[in-house]
Amino acid sequence: MTTARTGTTPLALFDTDRLLSADEREIASSVRKFVDAKLRPHVADWFDEGALPREIAQEFGSLGLLGMHLDGYGCAGMSAVEYGLACLELEACDSGFRSFVSVQGSLSMFSIHRYGSQEQKQQWLPRLATGEAIGCFGLTEPDFGSNPSGMRTHARRDGGDWVLSGSKMWITNGSIADVATVWAQTEEGVRGFLVPSGTPGFTANPIKGKLSLRASITAELAFDEVRLPDSARLPEATSLSAPLSCLNEARFGIVFGALGAARDSLATALDYAATREVFDRPLSSFQLTQAKLADMTLELGKGYLLAVHLGRIKDDHAIAPDQISLGKLNNVREALAIARECRTILGANGITLGYSPLRHANNLESVLTYEGTSEMHMLSIGRALTGQQAFR
Ligand code: TGC
Ligand code: FAD
């Protein structure tokens, strides 16, 4: 028997729930309820004001969203797919919320969990998991974003201490963080350091005037001869591959997260097209509108299938960085295209904060750029296919 699916949602048309276990569906649903109750009513104001209340960290912590895919130290120990679904639900409201959770869990906490000493893990991870403490991750510099191997921030040994100098740029949560994971060149190669806020010589200044990710704090970090004990160094991090391995975790969350922004944009456009009358008929009844809706639904659904597939590979501990590049490149690129196309359906109303698609599109401009620009991921895929690197 065939069933007409009149008025269905894009993902229901793909029957994507069939891909998920009952536990996975439950996690997505509980994060969605939290987002709808606690974040959605405020998001337009926070975006407008360029603000993100610090208390949100503890709300995320109480839901188990911080370091959610890590084990021990108060972390929830969830699967990659469960983490991805939470990212999707957060980003369905705003990329800034997913970014907060990505940076805290996948960059700050993961760097400590994977490369830290027992003392560093005990000191920071439980507080980062509850949101009592906030972490940030400083890799990018003003002159070295796509190519972090050129970083100028450096640390030199001075007796039993290290002296850290340099600067980091575009650091999410940088000016509200209690601890920064900072990557620096040393005579022994790239090393990571945990720098608590308030350490003499360490300053963090918020970056103003952003047109994207406004409900997220972004800062510049400066280190002027910051003296650190050797116990501040992440002992297991011994080359550039350490920070790059942290990026895999955050990029994976984005593979799912970007789909949330796309899903919400499409839902908004569908609702609008159903009620907006043009030329005496609902906008949704015109063929051009339906063609847009059908094409966007295809890309959203294909992106979801890709995300779950990559999540299953990650849960089998078999995922390669190039495979994450496939997902990050495709899903962010398509989410951005969907958000922009949805904005066209909303006409002039679409340029206001009253509707989400342009806010999502503006946010996705950052998501396309951070965690490896789309060009970097194209080049990674190109290298995997040809065996030749074309980065330099
Ligand atoms: P390359 O020679 O390829 O690699 C150096 C060493 O690192 C290893 N490696 C990786 N290991 C784990 N995961 C990865 N994804 C890795 N990529 C490379 C590699 O095997 C090698 O190891 P070894 O043992 O042989 O030394 O390095 P390269 O200098 O040629 O650079 C390659 C390139 C361009 C792909 C890399 O530099 C890159 O990924 N650039 C993009 C930088 C980037 O994504 N930055 C993100 C900063 S954090 C951020 O944006 C947070 S946004 C907020 C949020 O997430 O919400
Ligand atoms: P560039 O590297 O200067 O690139 C400029 C352009 O050149 C891009 O289109 C790029 O793709 C292209 N390009 C570069 N190299 C090549 C090449 N070989 N071939 C062809 N094209 C090339 N960083 C952190 O460390 N921590 C954070 O928490 C963090 N949060 C961020 C939050 C926001 C809102 C933003 C916008 C950025 C954040 N970043 C963070 C920085 C981000 O990772 C970098 O912006 C990104 O890696 C790109 O670096 P860049 O901006 O210096 O661009």
C-alpha cells in the first residue's frame, strides 16, 4: 500500500528516524525540547546584541552536552552519532550554540582528555563538563589560519618553566574562558599549553563588528612573556598532529550541526510559503517554489544520510580525517545554499531577525571558514584521490 505524505517534513520524507536507535531518537528529542524552551525564545535578541549569557554553559552542562562523547571525569560517554544529533538540534536554533559546545567539548576538553596529564584532567575536565569552567582553543593566528604550521606564537624553556609569547586570533569563547589550550612553536616542535585566565601577561579581547555568529563570543588572545610551569604543558602532545587531531572531533560535530541550520531554514520557508499569498494563491502552490523546496529537501536528506554514515564509521573507530572532510565540505556548503534559497522564499521579510534563514546563512559563512575552509577540505579530498598535496 502506498501512502500519500501530504504536508510531511523534509526529513520525514526520507524516514531518517529509521536510521536511529530509540536512545538516539530520545537524545535528539530531549535536546530539541531544551532548545525550544530555553534558547529559541531569546536567540534573535542575543544575535542582535552580540551576546551569549555565560549561564548557558551550566545549562548545557546539566544536560550532559559538554564533552558529551568523552569518557570519565564527569563526561557523558555518548556515541559519535548521539553527539552529532545533539549538535544538529543546537544548530537548528543557532550555530553559536553548537559552536560553544564544539569548542568546549571537542577542542578544549578533548585536547586535555587526549593529551593532558592525570593532574590536568582532574583539575579541569569535571568543571568543564558541568560548565562551571569554560575552555577555549587557540590555534589560529592573525597571519596563519589555514596554515597553522607557520604559527609564530612560541614558547622557550627558562629553567623549569616555559615563557610563552605571541597572539591568537578568532578564538571562540576566548574572552570568557577560564582556561585556554594554546598551541605554540618550541625548539622541540609544536607543543600545547594550558593557560588559566588571569595568568600575568595573558590578555583576551573580544572581537566586535561581526556580521556572523553574533550569539557567540570571539576573541583575540595575546601572550606577553607569559611564564608557565612545565606542568602546564600537555605532555602527550608532541607535534602539529595533536591540534589537528582535535579539529577532527569538532569538524565531525559540524557535519551534523550544519544540517540543523538547514532543517530550520527549510521548515521556516515551508511554513511561510504555505500562508503567504502572491498573485492570489499560496506561494507554496507555484511550481518554481516547489522546485526549490524539492531540491533543498534532496540536499538536506542526502546530507543527513552522509552524516549518519560517517557517525557509524566514527563509532567503529574507523574514520579517517579525509572522510570527515567529505562531510564538513558537503554539509556546510549545502546548508549555506539552503539557508540562502529559503531566504528568497521569504522575500523582504527574510532579511529581518524575525525569521531564521538569513541569520543561519550569515552564521554558516563562519562555519564554512572555520574548522578548515571549504578550500582546505577540497584540497584534502584532492590529496586523498591523487596522492598529491596541492596546499603549497
Ligand atoms: P601535514 O603535513 O598534512 O600534517 C602535519 C601532521 O599532522 C597530521 N595530520 C593530522 N592528524 C590528525 N588529524 C588530522 N586532521 C590531521 N591532518 C594532518 C599529519 O599526519 C602529520 O603528522 P606527522 O606525524 O607526519 O607529523 O600538515 P600541513 O601543514 O601540510 O597542513 C595540512 C592542512 C592544511 C590540512 C592543515 O594545516 C589544516 O587542517 N588546516 C586548516 C586549519 C584549521 O582547520 N584550523 C581550525 C582552527 S580551530 C577552529 O576553527 C575552531 S572554530 C569554532 C568551532 O569549532 O565551532
Ligand atoms: P586564510 O587562511 O587567510 O584563508 C583566506 C582564503 O584563502 C580562504 O578562502 C582560504 O580557503 C584560501 N586559501 C588558503 N590557503 C589556500 C590554498 N593553499 N589554496 C587555495 N586557497 C587557499 N580558530 C581557532 O584556533 N580557535 C577558535 O576557537 C576559532 N573560532 C573561530 C570563530 C569564528 C567565528 C571564525 C570566523 C573563525 C574562528 N577560528 C578559530 C579561525 C578559523 O579556524 C580560521 O579563520 C580559518 O582556519 C581560516 O583561516 P583565515 O581566516 O586566516 O583564512
